Amino acid sequence: MCTTTAFLGAWMASRYFSVLFLVLPMPMPDPTTLPSAPLQCNGLRFAYGHGPAVFDGFTASAATGATLVRGDEGRGKTTLLRLLAGELRPQGGQVSLNGVPCAEQAAADAGAVFWADPRARALDSTSPAAWFAALAGRYPAWNAQALQAHVAGFALDSHLPKSMEQLSTGTRRKALMAAAFACGAPLVLVDEPIAGLDRPSVQYLQQVLAQRAAQGGPGIALVAHYDALAGVPWNAVIDLP
């Protein structure tokens, strides 16, 4: 009897602790302590001209999936994306993708990084349709089927033949994101994605990012925004100081 009671007690305890083990949430990785992650910022220093430092010894990393870069206005979200795109060069430290400095990576391989600044005017005279066709030749992993899905999801069909300068702020951003999520680049940079977006488009964006996070890719999607988007299980969050 004692043996049976002891056995039952041990069995119930093991079941109890098994349930506890199953329901405990997995901690989110610390983006400052992922030495093997393909995207690395180590001791980054940068300032515009003689102004105050935007980054002074900043260190972070990102693995495949969806990573949020979070910070208030003026904290350096766009600056960080431009540094990662090779558009700006660090004044100290290093930003690298797969061990190669980002500026060198961008210069050597045009398809390694996707970055389209939503504030830039270089695409004004180009239509989304023409731009998509040009990008298909630039990015080896370009996914035409994914592009069609994003065009539909963002309700862009009627806007494809228009010039970019004819598009509203929200529609222009949707065109940029449709390309970003279809390009297949190892690193995709997206700045303030919901500015000007209608509610259905925000919901579609959340679905796209949630899927990338759940699948752990393809590649790294680095999204800069002042707050987390509801329903997106980010693989990591980088909070800017």
C-alpha cells in the first residue's frame, strides 16, 4: 500500500511539473547577446556633422525572422537602417551582415539588402509596375508569386501603372513593402511601416510579419517603429536608447 501510494505521488508530481514545463513561456532572445546572429552592430558610433552622437557604442544583433527596432522619434531608427543598408558609414565600431561590413556588402552584392527610404524622391517618376520589373532582375530570390499576393493584400492593383509621385503616402509605402517582402534578400529593412496605411492594410501587414516571425524567415526583416504591432510575435526587439 505504501509502495502504491508513493508511486502515485511520484507520478502525480511528475505530471504536475511536466505541465509547468509546457506552459512556461519561452524568453525572447536578448538582441545584444547573439554572437552567432548574421546581423551584428558592435560598438557602433555615428553622428551627423558636429552634432550630438546618434549612436555611441551601440551593440545589438538580429537573427533570421522578424525583428522590431523600437524607439521614439529622433532616437535613430532611420539612421540605423541607413547604416545597415550601407547608405551611411559608421564613424566607429562596425555593422556587418554575415561577417562582412554592410557598406562593403551593399557595394559588392546589390541583392543582399533591400532598403527603399519612403521619404526619398528618387522613384517619383517611376511606376510601381516598372519598379517591380527592375527589382526582379536585381534580386536573385525575387518571388513573383509572393509579389502578386502582396499586391492583392495591400490592394495595389489599380495603382500599379501610376507614377510614385501620384500615390498617397500610405499607397507609396504599401508599394515599397510589397517589393520588400517579395525580394528574397537576406536583409530587408522597413521604416515606419504603418504611416498613412488604412486599417485593412495594417491588418495584412501584421499577418505578413507574423508569418515571417513564425517561419523564422526568409532572411532577416528589420522593422523600425515606435511601438510593437499587435499580433506580431517578434523574434527579437531592439530598443534604442
